[in-house]
Amino acid sequence: MWTSINAGETATVNVENGAIGVTSIGFTTTETVWGAWIKVAKIDSIPSSVETFTGKVYRNIEITKGVTLTDEVMSDTIVNFKVEKAWLTENGLNQNNVALFRHANDNWIQLTTTVGEDDGTYIHYSATTPGFSYFVIGEKTTGEVAPVAGEVTEPVTGEVTGEVPEIDEVTGEVGSVSGLVWWIVAIIVVIAVVAIIVGMRKKK
């Protein structure tokens, strides 16, 4: 129990009982709190009111805290724990097959877990958690789904681009008018020639 924890200060709970599995908990507070406490307990089984964890279980843990330590004032919370190498061997697991799970919103949430040192008897781990509740140290699940990025729809731009007015029809009409003019000119020339010839004959 702490008399007080100042804002921005990192507090640590060391767990002396090695049988629990959790070795220490560290966290920072965003504001000053008084009379804070954290309790870590190994429990034989998770209450029946909580969903059953389906993987292999090394330890069932319950972590509770005083009312002054709300989730809102706690940040950067890290749970350090250890797993016997003999248990890994008995269950056909390696050191990378272990994770810390937290029960929240009616689900077992696999927390981001980092493998630490091998002291010969235990493999040490650390995991970040957004809060306290029931925990399971157990077999890491496979096929984790990362957050799916929202589909990005490219904005449609330049809709007018490429809409060029067709002028083929106008060109065709101009061509027809030009041909008609040439025919008229030719007829006039022919008439003029004929008139000249007729005039010359009359003079004779």
C-alpha cells in the first residue's frame, strides 16, 4: 500500500511468492493518488460466471486494486511474470507459445507479451495491460487478427476531363456546302462560255 503516488511517478509492486507466477507490476499515474494498493493472487480456477479459457493454462491470476487507482489515472501498466520451463516441455510448447490474457467485456483478450530472460528454470515475460481483472498465463493463441484498415476510396476528380465536343458532323456539313458552291461556279462558267460563243456567232 502506498501513502501517495505523485503524478508522473512510476510505482512497482514486487510479488515475493514465486508460486503465483507474477513477479512484479509496474505502472505510472497521471495524477497524484493517495492510499493506493494492488493485490495479486493465484486462484485455483476462474469463477463459473466467467467464460472458460480454452487454451492450456499455467496460472489463473486475479489482480485487484484500491478505488483511488482508477483505469483513468493509470498508464503504462506492465505485468511481469514467469513460466517454468518444465511446464512448457510437458505441454509441448516453446517459450514463444506463451501469453498473458486478460478477461474484459466477456472475452479473453490476449495481451501484447514479450519474452524475456531464461534463468535456467523459468522463462520470464512482460505484458502490457489497460487494466486489472482476471488473468490467465497460458498458451498463446494463433491466427491473431490485426486491426483491419478501413478501405480508402479515392475521390473521383477530373470528371469533365476528356469530354471533348465532337466536330465531325459540323465538318461534314461544311464539306457539303463547299461542294455545292463549286458546282454553281462551274455552271456559271459554262453559261458564260456558251454566251460568249453565241455572241461571237451573232456578230458573224
